[in-house]
Amino acid sequence: MNKVTLPYYFTPRFYQLPFLEAFDSGILRFVLCWHRRSGKDKTVVSQIPKKMFERVGLYLYFLPTYTQANKVIWKGADKSGFRFLSHIPKEIIKGEPNETEMRVELVNGSIIQFVGADNIDRIVGTNPVGVVFSEFSLMKPNVWDLIRPILAENTGWAIFIFTPRGMNHAWNLLQQAMNNPKWFVQILTVDDTQAISKEAIEEERLTMPQDLFEQEYYCKFIEGAGQFFRGIDRIITTDELKP
């Protein structure tokens, strides 16, 4: 087998470094509240293969629905066209990926599976050692409650990544995490990352509803946003919540 370096084909941006350092430090719980289009999923997906070689086991990557997991991650790509799954080099994959189950097994026996939180019963009884909840603010709150006893028992890690969607369960989790020194918490706005040009942001400011603009780009938690943005939720879901 040819030698490969993990993470594979990933050059971190400056604002991603604190999370990457924390992920390698032994911390087990992470909350990344980053603005829209900041590269949340790409950052996390790229790091998982390394973790899969550090500890053999099952790794689960949740999105709110199976369809989103399929289109956003399994078949998704970044703005340059580089597929997220290409962060798992072919040299370390055992056999062919399972398209139906969105499942990849590595040569060392570790498995990563991309699943929808809308069908949590499919994975109840499994024993994941690492779990990602992408767009956690749009998931049912009980998903974490069903997974957390497993990770507590096997000392596994969990990452929650989202942009705010009202003062809901994701907001509650963020408040709890900020008061727990064992958790890593990072809130990033467009001013923090500079990932989107100032010109583009000013155009968005002029053309978007103010609350939506503050939510998507400045991570503002808006009380009652679940009802206010109900129609917008459907638009974002149709577009598969592209990161």
C-alpha cells in the first residue's frame, strides 16, 4: 500500500486551527457554531480518517435527514469541486463503499457511516466511538440523548456543528457547553473568519431580511426563529443545507 498522509488534501484556514488543535488534544466534546459557508463539514470530514486510524471503531456522521446526508456529504463537494469523500484516500479503503448504506470501511477495520437523524432507529444498538451532528439545530433534540450513553461508556467523542436556527436545543447545548471546561466551544462570524469578501457581505446585508442576515452570517440566536423562518427552512432543506 502506498503511503498517504492524513488529513488528506486539506489545508486548514487560520480560524480552523483552534478546533483542530483541540481535536488532537484529547477533548471529547465540541460545539462549532460557525456562520454559513465557513467550511464546517469540510473541516470535520477531513479529520475523521485520521481518527479512524488512531482508534478502530464505528464512526457516525449525522445530518437531519438521509437525503441531506446523501446529497450534502456522500455526493457533495466544496466550491472547487473537490468531493468530501475524497478526503478518504482510496489507498486506505477496504473494498468498495456501500452506496445504499453510505458506509465506508477502512483497511484497519474502522467504519464511517453517513446517516439521517430522522431515522435514528437504524443505528440504535450500534457502538460508535465518534459521532458528528451536522446542522444539529435542525435535528430532533432527542438524537443526542440516544447517543450520549454510548459515548459515555466507551469514551467516545462528539462534535456538534451548526449555524443558529432560533433559541432551540442547539442554543441550550451551546449554553451548557460554554459553562463546561471539558467542552471545546467556538463561535465564528464572518468578521472572525473573513471567509466571505466584505463586498459580498455588504450585498447580502442590503438584500436579505435583517434577522436572517444576522443569523446566517453573525450567528445570532433569534427568539421565535423556528416559526419566523419556517418557509426559509423549507428552502434550505430543498437545497440540502450546503455548507
